[in-house]
Amino acid sequence: MQPDTLTYKRRQPWFAAFMSLILPGYGQLYNGDINKATWLFLGFSLLAIPVMVVIALYLPVSWTFPTLLLSLLTIIGLWGYSVVDAFRTARRLQDYVLKPWQRGSLYVLVLLLCNGIALPLLTDFVRDHWVESFHIPSASMQPTLLPGDILFADKRYNRPGFKQAVQRGDIAIFVYPNDRTNYYIKRIIGLPGDVVDVDGGQLTVPAGEVYVMGDNRTASKDSRNFGTVPLQDVVGKARQLWFSSDKGTIRWERLGKVVE
């Protein structure tokens, strides 16, 4: 290629920063540094999803909250570095020679693949098979769980291949029988074959089902209202609170509390 056929196009610092704000590493791609773009995106993806799984499920309980906080700060720091680095690098590229692959269509394709496909697929896989976060909206599980609590639920629970069978006393997340788009959280009171004494009457729990009740007996909609729950609809076990608030005030004393 002759020098007079090269395409010069100045990089725009604020545009580069905005791209990295959308997706870590995206502004570096705009600046032509594909290696840094790749490592920033991979680092962000690993910290934001797989590392969170390890923290939520495999670390000792006493380490969960501080490690989670450290990871969140690291993610924010990495994201911030990506934005600042993209801005500063673009500001230095006054007479930048465009690389052959630097086209608007490629930027759009990368954004769709990363933000529209890769990250959502990875997130959905983790939520379906490993761990998911749930917000507690009601007082039906008081005093164990309060409205405004947000917890990690172990999604390996009650799954083939994992040694976490449903036990009496577990606080479980299950599909609400009367509206399968909703999830409820209650304590498992009866296992298949158990006889449960409710309000002076006895029920034999059917095979393949469980009987659930809220800890706040007087303010809970549970198996006394909608009947027993199929075991196959029990999809997770409450593990630990990672956040809690009441009318905008953080309940610091509940952060990191084990749910049991």
C-alpha cells in the first residue's frame, strides 16, 4: 500500500470513552488495540459471572460478603480503567491510520456478539444451573427473611448429579403452582410420605411432592392455600443474604447473614 492511499482518521476521545462505558474493552477496539480489548472484556466477564459463582457457592460463609464486595470494587475499577484508558489513548491518536478491519459494521457485530449473545447466554446458564439472586418482597418468612432482603439461591439444589437432596427444614425457592411465571420462597415442612398436622387435621403428603409453609404463619400464603408442591418445581435453596434494605436504609447487620 502506498503512503498516499492510507486512510487517516483521528480517534475521538469522548467517543472511545463512551464505547468502553457501554462495554469494557470496546473503546480499545475502536482505538485499534485488539489485544487489550480482548483481555479487558474477558477480565470483566470472568469477574462479573464465574467469579461471583465461586464466591456465592464455594467460599466459606464468613468470606462471602467481604469477597463479594472486593470483587464488585474490582469490576468497577476495571470498567473505570477501560473508560479512562480508551479516552487517553484516543487523545494521543491524532494521525491514526485505520486498520483494514476497523469498520462500523464490525463494531456493531462485536457489540451484538458480546453484549447481545455471549454475556446473556453465560448469565442465563449460571442462573439456571448454579446460582441466582432473589429479592424478598413480603413478610411471609419473617423473622428469617425480611422484605427488602436479597439473597443468593443455590440452583444445584434438587438436581440430578448434585448431592443436595431436599430436606425437611430447608428454605426453598419453588415455582408457584397457581402462576408458573412466579417464584415463592418457603420452608419445607413435609417430605413425600410425611403426615403433617395442620390446624388439628392431618394430611399425608403425596409421593413426589413437598409441603411448604412460611415462617410467619399468620401472614403466609403456602401449602395451606395452594396445596403441596411437586419436587420437580423446587428449583433452589436459600443460601446467604448479600444485601438488605428498608425504605432506602441499608440493614448493615444483615449483610452476609446465612439463611437457615
